[in-house]
Amino acid sequence: MKKKILTSFLLLIVTLSFSQKQHIATNNQQLSANYSEKDIAVFESYKTQFQDKKELDFNKLVTQTALFFLGTPYVAHTLELEPEILTVNLTQLDCTTFVETVLALSRTVKEGNPTFEKFMAQLQAIRYRNGTIEDYSSRLHYTSEWIAQNQKRGILKNITKENGGREIYFNLNFISSNPTRYKQLKNNSHLTKKIREAEIKTSALKNYYIPKNEIEQNAQTEANGKGFKSGDILAFVTTTKGLDISHVAFIYKEQERLTFIHASSSEKKVVIEKLSLEEYTLSSKTNKGIIVARPLY
């Protein structure tokens, strides 16, 4: 069962009514998180394999971390707890939580002396607007805002424009227009209004994308800082009205073949995509192109 951990200024372990609560120092904030003993076991396994890889090139570290999760089951909607709480789930991943988890773990290794508490702090910083949890609206639901926020915080860099990107406008409104799809928004006009305000602000951001029929010509050249590398974050631009991105993954180069690692809803697990990136995007009627961001540390 999932257990709550309360984050405070000192590390304490208190046993009450057979439940374990840990008080963890994280950015001088008292916060809550939800995880299981299985999640800790996965983290410890990862730590054993990666704690000596701090000096790796960060993209290589991200790529190896993504490969660590191959075969992990795909499960959607693992974050939908009420009230909003930092949820750690290393045994079940969807495309978004896979990317967030891999990035947070990689940054934890780079930080040095990796601990589960440091990993949770990294995950919260990546997942929430300004790294702060207030309610459901604090989560970065739209990938274009997720990229912009994490670029602002120095966690990644959007490299789409310099790789042939064209300007694109996102009119984001899907979540606020469909509140009954989200249990947090049902009968909660105040929270829906906060989501709408975030959508308006995010829609005003300048974005670039690479059209799907131009991906290959822009992807391979790595001269003058251009081109894509294994470990770059890949976001698929959708034609679905009111949305920006339909899927996220990590770019993966196998010799001359350009593909990606992702939590696949069709294969129900984390896999190296069988199709090339070009084949995958061209085969999708709802895919318009891609946005690419480079992890930083």
C-alpha cells in the first residue's frame, strides 16, 4: 500500500499505528508524498547500479537511466490522488511519469550521494509549477508549459528552434473545456478557473516545432551544437483541438537509426520503439511534428 511521508526540516522516523512516516529536509518546505516499499526497492536497485556514474555525460546518464526501466509496465492515471500530493511510482509508468522519473533520477545521481529524499525533491521540482504543490492546478499538465518551466529553472533547454523549428501557436483549453473528465474538477468551478488561467498564460508562450516531414533532415547533423542526441526529450505535437502534446519520450540513436525510448500504451510497457522516429511520426494522422528539449545539469 502507498504510504505518506511528511517532509520537514529534520530526518526522523516515527512508527505510529504500524505506519511509517519520514520527516525529510527538502528546500525548507513541509510537503507530503506518496510511495510504497516497492518504489524504495527499485530506487535502491537503481542507486546500486548508478551511484558511480556521476561523471557521465548527462545525456548518456539520462539514456542509461531510461534503459534501466525497459519492461516496466505502462499504467495511466497513477497521479490522480486527492488532495494533490507528490506521487512516486517506479513500478508503473505512463509516458509523462516515465520522462519525469528518468530526469529526476539522473539529476539525483549528478547531485551526488543519491538518496530517495533527494530524488523526491528533484521530481517535485520537475513536475510542479515553480516546484510548489498547492492543488491540482499546480501540476504542469501541458507539456509546452512543462518545457518552458523547466527551461526557466535550468533543468533543460528547448533546442527545437535551432534545429529547423517553425513557430507554432497552441490554443490550450482541453482540460478546462472538459472538467467532467477529471475527478478533481467535477463540481469544482474554482479549480477549473485556475486551470483556465494557466491555459491562457501558457497559450501566450512562443513555441516552435519541427514538422514531421522535416524531422530526418534536421535530426542527424550534430555540427555547431545542432542535431539530436540520445537522451534528448521528445514531445509529439498533436492536432487534437485544445491540446499541445500527445506523447513524450527520449530520443535514442542505434548507430544510424533514430528512434526513441518510451512508455508505450500499445505495448503496455517501457520499450525501445520498433519504428524509426520518422516512420512513427509519418504513420500518425494526429501527429503534426515534434518538439525537442535537451536535459541539463
